[in-house]
Amino acid sequence: MISPSMIEDAHPSVGLDASRFVRRDGERWYVAQTLHNREMLAALHLDAQGFRNFLPRFRKTVRHARKLREVIAPVFRGYVFIILDSERDSWRSINGTIGICKLLNMMGRPIPVPDGVVEALFAAVEPSGLVRLGGELWPGQPVRILAGPFAGGLGVLDRLDAKGRVRVLLNIMGGQAAMMMDRAQLTAV
């Protein structure tokens, strides 16, 4: 059993051995929804079961009671990525994993993440094991959306602000639509 102290002591680069993330024939990335604030617990239990998973995390500053402090937080709160071959692996056991709510699926089959999304996140991982978010983004740059209803969509970065919010001109149906989103949801193309 994994104790709460093991989770607190876990190094940010837990499970970030690059060779673990090379997909073999038939394997794809999938997404599991976690219980509230249980992303790291879920990732550790998936590791213990032999499921290769990736929990992208970043350093952010939070303000509480007039004090600022830096914390390590998941890039996508409530989700963890898992490599599976849906034909070979016993993926249904993921739903019973401690910390996991469910493997995202449609009509009883897991839904794969579009190719390149997780790979782009993994490419942004620094030696510390944390994801570098938008450090190289500037207005006018082409970007790809990594999360949300427009995941995989292409657009142009229109504006950045100091709070980590960006305005993206998304290419939709032959035109451009302006959308506000978190900087963490973008990667440079």
C-alpha cells in the first residue's frame, strides 16, 4: 500500500525515464480521470500495477493568506495519461485503481489521445522532471491546443498576460475565432 508520506516525498520526476514512454506496436496514449486531488496517488498505483503512465506537472505560484509560495501541480488537474494496447492489455482494471475515477471511453472502448499531444508535453519536460509551460511562446506564433474541447486544433497566439492566460485565434471552419485559455494548454507548432 502506498502511504500519504510516500506521495508527499515523491520526486517530481517520478516515472520520467524516457525509454518507458516509447510506444510499441499497437500502443496508444489514453486518459484516465482521477479522483479530486489524487493525480499523484493514481500515478503511483498505476506504476505499481505495471501501467506506464505520465503525469505532467509544473511549478506554479499560489497566493494564500497574503503569502506567495511555489507548489508543484498537475498540468491537467484530474487526469493522468496511460500507454496501452487496448487489444492486448487488461485495461478494465484501471477503473479499479486507487485514485482513478475512470478510464475515458466511448461505447465501452477507451478513447485514444490524438497523436503528438503527449509527445509534445514530454518534449517540454525539463531535467527537473517538470514541464516547461509556454516559455517560448510569443504573439503571432502558430500554436497547437493540447487540452479541452479543441485539443489538437491549430491557431495563432494573439496575446499573453502575466497571469498565464492567452488569447488564441483558432482556425475553425475557414475562419478565425478568438478564445481565451490557460497558457498550459498550448504548445508551439
